[in-house]
Amino acid sequence: MIGSYPAEKYGRKLTMLANNLFFIVGSAMAASGNLTALFIGRFILGLGVGIVSVVCPVLLSEIAPEASRGVITTFHQVRLSDGPFRTASDRPPRPISCS
């Protein structure tokens, strides 16, 4: 909801570029060392991720050649799912505590 209005009004590319402000401000707040700023920064980062997850697939489907449009958008979705899976599977399993 928050990403579709600016994408329609200002364009997808400009929305993606302006969305970087969410990442910059949110990261700076999260790294400040204050617990309240950490939570607010994480919220701002979440808004940025939400906007990207709405606008990026639409932008990809618009700029992709018609013959490869489905492949590119499918690859984008697969990589979005593959990243967290690989991150979780790289860690050694934690031992089960019986205490």
C-alpha cells in the first residue's frame, strides 16, 4: 500500500531511488547504540523493505524484454526465497539442551 502510490505518481525508478533514504536513515538509527532508536530504525527499514518488495517486481516486469519477462520475475522471486534459506542452512545446528 505504501509503495504503490508513489510508484504510480512519480514512477517506479524514482520511487526505488528515493526508497534508499529509508535504508540510510533506518540503518543509521539502528546503528546508533540507543535501544529506542534501534526499534524505530528497524521499523523504518521494514517500510523500506516493504516498498522494495512491491515496486521491484513491477519495475523488473516493465523493463524486461517480453520474451524473458516471466523468467526474470520468477528468478527474482526464487532468489528472494533462496537467500534466507541459504543463510539459515549455513549455520551449524545448535545442540539441544536437556537441562
